[in-house]
Amino acid sequence: MRIVLLGAPGAGKGTQAELIVSEYEVTHISTGDILRKAVKDGTELGRTAEAYMTKGELVPDEVVIGIAAERIGLPDCVNGFLLDGFPRTVAQAEALDKALTNKLDVVLSLDVDENEVIRRLGSRRVCQGCGRIYVAEDVTGDCPACGGKLIIRADDQPEAIKRRLQVYRDQTEPLVSYYRNAGILKTVQAVGDIEDVFERVKTVLKDVS
Ligand code: ADP
Ligand code: ZN
């Protein structure tokens, strides 16, 4: 299955992505994770990307398209993949269509209220060690999984959150109609428990492929 996960920052893409890849035979591709790793490793890509990311801006299309196309071309994507955070612009979606030999099966759009998104992002904490994501209210001290330090991502600071939501509305939301027109859009209400959302996701995926 070839899946794209669409949704505002804070809609829960990363969380649902992990559940989906543990249930279905698809490779998880998160451009955000790839970029954050590059920043951490101090590569040239990382240095380019960091300035955009901390401001909540998108990394330029030509950079991200190259990374995504290369990743999708690796052997572990032959049986399917789940794209999380890509495409984020119409140009990226068009480039993806061109790069694929086999068409996408479904685009899952996680729907969530904007106030909810602001609340979620403000209380998000990330483990410096293993990258797991937590809600501040749910944990005290270090990462329960690995003991790493829990931090607020630079792009989860209030100003960056505002900018990311603006960027989402301007540049990414048009993809909803792009994929609706392509006939492969499925909308999932992303409010409520993680498990409930995942049940809705599975219901949608049952009808695909
Ligand atoms: P979130 O979904 O929480 O906004 P991601 O982890 O998907 O976060 O992405 C973090 C940041 O990485 C984005 O704000 C952006 O700067 C950059 N990024 C990730 N994917 C893309 C993409 N497809 N195009 C441009 N920039 C991207
Ligand atoms: Zn950890």
C-alpha cells in the first residue's frame, strides 16, 4: 500500500504513522525526521534545513523533493510506504506523482480543530535520546522509555507554532482538494483517543488496496 498522511502540525501524523507501520507492511518515511537527523548530524543538508525549521518555515521544495524521491527509491519501499510530512506543497505533490511508478493508493487527511492543534503543540515534549513524543501533562522527569531528557522542539515555541499553522493553511491545505480531485482522499476525524483515531484509520484502510 502506498499511503500519504496529511494533516496540520499537531494533528497526530507521527503518532498514527507509527501505529500504521506496526499494523501494515509499509515503510515509514518522515521528511521531518530525516531533516532533524541531518541537523543533528551537522551535514550540509542539516545546515541548510535548520534555519527554515526553527522559524517554522518549509525547507525549499527542490531540497525536500530530492530527499523524498531518493528515499522512496530504496528497496524497502517496493512493497509500500507511508509518507508522513511529504508532500507539503502542490509542487511537491506534482513531483511525487512524476516520481512514482505505481500510483498512490490513498491519502489520509487527519482533521483536527485549530485550537486543539495549538494546545497539543504547546504541550509536546520530545525525547532527545530516542525521539519519542509525549504530552507534558502525562510525564514527569525523563523519558520513561530510555531515560533521555525531554525537551521542547525549537519549532514548538509559540512564534514558530503560529508560523507553521499559517504555512500549513497557505501551502499544504491546497493538497486536500488536489487529492480529492484525484479521487484518493479519505478524511479521518483526528479528535479523541489515539486508539479511537487509529480505529477510524483502519476502517478507511480496509477499503483500500
Ligand atoms: P510537524 O508535522 O509537527 O510540523 P515535521 O516533523 O513533519 O513536523 O516537520 C518539521 C519541519 O521540517 C517542518 O516545519 C519543515 O520546516 C520541515 N519539513 C518537513 N517536511 C517538509 C516538507 N515536505 N517540505 C518542506 N519542509 C519540510
Ligand atoms: Zn527516550
